[in-house]
Amino acid sequence: MMPKSQVSAEEPTPFLPAMNSPLRGLSVLRLSVLTDETTSPERQRAANRDAAAALNIALSDEHEAVDLGVSASKTTPFERPELGAWLRRPTEYDALLFWRFDRAVRSMDDMHQLSVWAREHRKMIVIAEGPGGRLVLDFRNPLDPMAQLMVTLFAFAAQFEAQAIRERVLSAQAAMRVMPLRWRGSRPPYGYEPAPLEEGGWTLVQDKQAVAVIERAIKALKDGKSAAAVAMELNAAGIASPRDHWSLRKGRKRGGKTGGAPGETVVRDRFTWRHGALKELLTSERMLGWKVVAQGPVRDDMGAPVMATTEPILTRPEFDAVCALFAERSMDNRSFRSDSVAMLLRVIVCAGCNEVMYLHRPSSKSTSKTETYKCSMYGRGVNCPAPASVKREWAEEYATRRFLDAVGRLRVTESRRIPGYDPQPEIDATTAEYEAHMQEQGQQTSNAAQNAWKRRATALDARLAELESREATPERVEIIDTGKTYTDVWHDADDTERRMLLREAGAVIRVSRAKRGKVFGLDESRLTFALREDFFADAAMELRA
């Protein structure tokens, strides 16, 4: 909403009597939904031109304010990108033309502000079409009260209609939300696409192309990659993000408008994968095929989740395994700084305080160019009785030599987690659905409805019998030999991957404070190297084999 000081900042345009010369017009177009064909810009533009011709108002292609994808219920005229800019230049036109009243405003407050602006700047507001035909609100004569009265009446009607539409839409969405397998429309969750139901309406089925991307991301996470690394890989491969994927499916271009301050439009050529969005996607119950709203999963009267599809992307064990991956990494990273290049981060420890050491790079103004691992006592705000530091080159050469001496000849294995299966959660959910269905027994009056009810009861009963026949299987871990030694993998890896190898082996390097005096090489007596005991025991057994 434009502040009052801004509204009156321009000098009012003086009132001019009607003359034969045409008025200068500004054609205003607005759409809430870009795909709405019934209120398309072409239709609005044609109606405004017809009204302008009838009222001796001159229109040009340059005098046009077009705001697409902008809601009148959520933005005032002064906050809309193009119209707002024109309203701040009132000397360039004499009349505003809108197709219908709701193209201008949806609330009485907004209409009041617009009429105050029109009266102070002596403007005409034209509504090209409406229930009573064309409406001309002439504010060029400040002594005429009829324009203000008509504005108030029409603004009330527009606000009442907007509220009624909103209530009808919300009521319909709430009813459809609790209907199993019914999709209410709009953009589906990533991994699914709409499909028609035989009895009418729409449901969701798997989008094979998107499901392949989800499976690729989950595999990368299980291989030890971070969500940020997976997002970078997807972007580098040119794989469309969820928002761009849907745009391409609908035949539109990638990118579009995104968040910004009121009155501002931010346009991106494409939307990219982000690690936070990837985590939200993979840990949402939508992967289980559940209906989910902002408040959480949608449940029926029995507390069971309402299904949006018969084709869930993940089973319950698979979903729990993915959530566990994120939970483990969140706990592991809680107390550590992120550093993507230091090979010994979380491996090298100060012996004086038993806390991790961080890589220190000299500033551009420093004469020294030596990088060192240093005790982090200053960053933690505590005192260390013997803070240690060591040259990066020496420490990493030492870690490489000691690690490969210990396990370099061993073959590298990978652990593959095989999800277990427990039919009980689905038995509980299906039982709840069956009990709810049985409560409707006898409520059907037609033979067709009674037969449909019996078929549903029989299907649920058969499903329960089939679930009860299944045996629960525990989760297991499968060990796979990669055919490579640790030396092979180490030489092919970068610093980040080497750090992962050290961390998996439980490697810890403790560094004591150096002795006074000049140092020309690493004093290995102040460093200790150790591996996790169970890892070293397994390595020794494999060597003997």
C-alpha cells in the first residue's frame, strides 16, 4: 500500500474541462494464474481498447501495465511491479483502464487508496466490462461525490466475491484432501504425476523420469556423499530441479519468478537443486505415497494416513533407512565446522586439550605462505595448556604414510544396507481402513452402492490376509569386495575422499606442542597415529587370509 506521503508527493494534475483532444490512457492487465485462458491478456487488452475508443481515450503499446501471476487479494495496486511503477509517474497519462473491477482491486481498503490517488491526481478510472456494462469513474472533478460513492459500492462487492470464492475453494480442497487416492490438482509432489481415475477425478502415479533421479540421489547418499555434493552432481548433469521439471512437463520454459520484496520481481533462468530441498524431498512422507499438507500428514478419523497413490516411491523400510542417513549425519556434524578442503579435519587433534585442530591459511598481507593445522582454542574461547600446531604439508605426508603402511595392501570393501520388512505397520493401517469401511454397512440404499461396498470390504479383507501371511525380515548388511586396495583408492582420491577414508577407519592423529627453536622437519616424536581397534583387527585378519 502506498504511504500517504508518497500519494501526495506529486503535484495534482489540474482539472481540465472536456475537450475534443483525446485523453491519454494506460491499459492495465493482470492475471493471478498464468495459465488462465478465460482472463487472458489478449482478452483484457481487446476490452480496454474497445472502451478507450468509445470514450475518446488514446492508447498505445508503450502505455500498458502488465502484471502476470499477481494476485489482487495479496498485493495492492501500488505493490504490483508494473502498475506500481506507473502510479508513481501520474503525469504521463489521464485515465486508467481495467477489463473488470477485480482486475484492479479485491478489497475496499485497496480501492479507497486508489481512489484517493485518482482524486489527488485528477485521473479517470474506466472499468471496460461488468454486470452493469461499462463503468466510468471520473475523478477529474474533485467536487463530484458520485465517483467516490460508486467506488465504495463496487469495492464492497469485489471484496465480498473474493471472500466467497476463497471459502468455496478452501471447502472443496478440504473435502478432497481426505478422499483416498484423489488428487485435488495443482503441481504434484516431485516423483509423481496426475492420472485420471475411471470413476472421474484424478489420482497420482509414479513419474518414472523423476523416480530415476530420486533413486540416483539415494544411491549417492548411501555411498557416503553429502546432500550438498549430490545436489551439485544433479545440477552439473543438467537434471531439472522439481520446479523446472514440472514446467518442462507442461511445455513451459525453465526458471521464472521467485521471492522478492513487495513490488519487486526476481526472475531466474533456471531453478537449481539445493541440499536443503533435497533433504526435505527425501524425508517427506510423500515418498510413502501419503497425502501431506503444511501441518503434516493427512489422516482419517482412525488416525491412518490418507494415501494419495497406489504407487508409493519408497517402502517403509526404505524410507526409514533414508531418514536415518540424514539423522546420523546431522548428529555427526553438529559440533564441527564445515571445511571441504582440509584432509585431516576431524582426524588431527591437539594433545594439549584433546580438541580438533583446524587448517589455518595466512592472510594475503602476511609474509608467510605456510599453511598449518592449529589448535582451535581461540575459536572455542577456552584456554589450552599446550596449544599445538604443525605444518600442513608435514602432517598430511605423515598421515598418508602411516595410513598406507597400516592398511594400504588391504582390499577395500563396501557395505550395502539391505532394508528389512515388517508388515505390521501396513496391517495396522489397513485394519483401520477396514474398520472405518465396516461402519458404513447398511447405509447404502441402491443395489449398485451395496455391491460396491461389498467389493471394497472383500478387497480389504483379502489384503489383510495377504499381509498376515508375510514374514518379517530383519535389516542386514552385505559386504562387497571392490577389487581395489586402499593404496589404489588413496592415490585416485582427492583430499575430501581421503578424509572420508581416514574417518571410516577411525584414524586419530594427536599432536603435541613443538619444542622451542627453529624446526627444519617434522619431529615425529610429538605425533601419534591410531586406528579404530575393531577396524585394525578386521584388517589384520584379512591380511592373514
